[in-house]
Amino acid sequence: MIVYADHPILKWKASKKNERLRPNWFPLEVRSKFPEGFPYVAGENSEDLLSWNVFCSLQLTDRMGLVAEMLNTEIDIEAVYFWQHRLDQWSEQIDPETEAILDEMEPWGKGAAKQQTETDVILRGRHHIIMVESKLGKPKAIVKAWGRSGPTNRPMRCDYLEFMARLDVKLFRDSFNFEQDGRRFYQLFRNYLLGAALSQKWNTEFSLLAIVSSSNSNLASKSHEEEFGHFQSLLKQPSNTFLKTWQQIWSKVREEAGLEVLQKWLVNHPLLGLSPSRAD
């Protein structure tokens, strides 16, 4: 953690028992000292760590406009959220407005009974919000980017359909198959739905930004671009969805004054394969 290493949000994230690196991945002498393993957020291949270091650094140095510039979107960022926690509140408590929507959208998780949607990053402006879904894999790895985990015969929860009906906004085309496409694009689907609800709550426009590594591909020999394009084809208004890579973000920040600590950390990241300067 190169920024805000003692932030309460990180302490909350690190304390989650279902998000830990397994002890048997480490040598015996390490396992004996840390029998419960380590928080996943501390892993070098954690997209959570990458998202935190990148977006906190941009927020701290007032460089968040670089992201809006990539999306050709005008947005004056007023607040940044990680996993539904507002960064400037310095609290382990979830944002109450977001929690209220999640309790309606995913009622089975109310009161922390089960995990609800945790958007990696939300960038909130006065007139526009950006929902960010991050992914990261080892170089040349095939990544199951946005699909639902678990048994394939487990049906989608009908609560989402009921919630969509209450929103009274047609987000998806008639060709959208809730069971098949909802499972295939599970993480994108939920964040898009939550973004629509938050935009109504906060009276803003919204966008969905998915970030991947250019060195990864999706399942079935598909590129991330191809898979994301299929998701877009199911939307009524796909123009508010964007796919970018960490490498593209690097091209924006690598010679930006004031981001030297982030630049040094990124260029040494073991999974991104970044070049230190444009001359390369």
C-alpha cells in the first residue's frame, strides 16, 4: 500500500474472512506464524490492491480528471468510494445510501447476512458517476472476468428482476436472457444495475468502466474486448459503458508530475509488464 496504508477501509477489507490467501500457499515457517493466512488485498496479484493504489493516488494528487479524459466524459469528482465505503469518511461503515439500495436489490445480504455487490471503485461527481469494475490476471493467463462463480445450475435470484421493475427504467434489450446473460456477465450486470439506481438516487448520469490487463484473455479463446462487446450489445444505451486496460491507464500517468511514487510502484508490478518511459 503506497497511499493511505492505515485507512479504516483497508482494515475492514483485510478483516474479511472469506477473502484470504490460503496458509498452505506459504512455507511452513510462514504458516506457523500466520495460521489464518493473509488478506487477499495484500497479494501482489490483487486487483483490489491495484485499484486502491491507482485511484487513491489520483485522488490524493487531484489527477482524477485523467480517468474522465480517457472516457471523454466531463466529471468533477467530489467523492471516491471503495467497495461501497466513502474514502473521505475514514470509516469502516458502508455508505448508508448505497447500503439502502443494496438491501433492496440484494435483500438476502441485508445486515451482512451474505456478501452483497462490492463495486471496486465509484467515482462520484455532481452530475455523473462512474462505476469501476477491475480485473487482473497473470501475464498471458485466461481469466474468467465477469461471470458468476459457483454451480452452473444455480439459478439467478429473481430479486434482481423485481428490483429492475421497481426502477422503471429499461436498461437491457429484449434479447437479454436473465438466466444466461445475467450469469455470463454477473459482475457487469450487477454494477450496471446499481449504477442506474444510484444515478436515480443522486440525480446524475452514470457510466460503467471495466478495467482489465491487456496481457489477459477471456474464456473460450475470446478477448476481453469481444466479451465486453457482447455485453454492450445487450444494453439499450451502451454508450455509457467503457473497457480500458491498466496499460492504457499507465500511458496516462507514467509521465505525470506528482505521481512519481505510483509510477515507480506500477512499473515494478509483477503482472503488468509496463515500460518505464515513452522512449521504450
